[in-house]
Amino acid sequence: MKVLISVDMEGISGIVHPTETNPDRYDYERGRALMTAEANAVIAGVFDAEPDAVVWVADAHGPFRNLLPEDLDRRARLVRGKPRPLGMLAGLDEHTDAVLFIGYHARASAGPAVLAHTMSDAILDVRVAGRSLGEIGLNAAMAGHLNAPVVLLSGDDTACTEFSELVPSAVTVAVKQTLGQAAAVALHPQEVRERLRRAAADAIARRASIPPPKMAGPLDVEVDLYGPYMVDLAVLVPGVVRVGGGRTVAFRAADFADAYRLIQLLVQLATIKPG
């Protein structure tokens, strides 16, 4: 079987502040080590359940170059760098049997939640068919589009609740209890790794009972952007229109894969600064 582990950083145990997640900040190297250790615990759990599994690990935070390749479990294949197809889900395809979300965080405007956002601080909200979705919902629905169930999520308690509302039968591991955007009560990293290993094995063992989330097309999508300049760029994309005179743009997608790709493009456009 093929398993994809998508690893973000904000939902790793002990991490609560941007200095621990940004490459140009002083505590980033420590954050990378914590992230890699949790990924290894999950990899070990997958192999506990399926010794012959093929495991891909997608580095899914920021520059997609955070996990320490030399410290990652040698049995896994690491996908790193950007830009790349499917972004945080690079490696996902029609042959993927299960997906696991590790170190994930809640969507923008959710709260209290540690380091909550949706893909970029430039995105205030994304609504697909009227439902507000963050990275958890968007990535879960993209996996579901290819019939791959998301069987496990780890992150703070708010992220776990967000995921459980989408996939009630999946496994969650709350590695910290949120107190705010940059504060939490965290479990010890070693305790978290032990829980993640057991949870990953359990999730893989019962993957057949966890249905992939589905969103059938065509789909109406709205994206709220932080600044007017971002809207000016977004509407240059064919099919994207401004909603009213505000910061919202909208488009219709034939299916979720098309919606996911265009949302990724809008996120990249939103990072361009006025020249």
C-alpha cells in the first residue's frame, strides 16, 4: 500500500510562536528538529501496521524545506521544495491508500487556535460551496477527490475539532491545548511521539472504515483576500471575478481538483507586493 504523510509545522508539540516556524528567525532549527521527530514517529507507526508499505512524506510548511533529510526515517521518501503539483499534498495520486496530516493547524479566523491561518496571512477565508475551509478542509477534500481517506490528524485541540467535523471516524491526536494565537499547554515531545506512533498504526489498520470526504462539482468558490491590490491581481486570472467592491473574489470550478489548483494560484498571487 502507498501512504502519504503531509507534515506541517504550526501544529507540532511545543511550537507556539513564529520564531519557531520561520527560517529567518532564531528558534527555527529547534522547530525543524521537533517536526522531524514527530514525522519519524508517524512513519514508524505506519510500518508497525503495514511493514511492506511505501511511505511518502510531503514537507508541507512554508518553503517546503523544513524536515531534516538526514534525520528522517530512511524507509520513507521525502518530497521537498516548491513550486510543485498539489502543494502540501505532493505525492498524492490515485494509487494512494491513506493520507495522514501531522502538525496541522486551524483555519484563518478560527480560535482560539495556535498560529491559525489558511495557506497565507494574505488569505482571510476560503469558502467552497458555501463552507469555510482551511488547509485541513481543502487538503482533506483534495485527497477525497482521489478516493484517498485522511485517517489521522495531529495538531492543537482546535485543529482536531475542525478535522473531526469533516471526518468524524478518523483518528486525532491533540498535542497541545490552545490558549491563544501564540500560546498553548503542550504535552512533552516524547509523550507526543509515543502517542503518534500508536495512533498512526491504529489509523492505518482501520483505514477501510474511514470514508474519503467528497465535494462534487461544479463548485462555487469565494476567497477573501487581505488587500485590494491582491484582488486587482486575482481578477487577471480568467474566470475569477470581483464580488462587489470589497476584498472577495469568486470563481466556479468543474471539480475539486480545479478548485484546489486555482486556490493555490491565488495564494501565490496574494504574496506579490506592489512594484
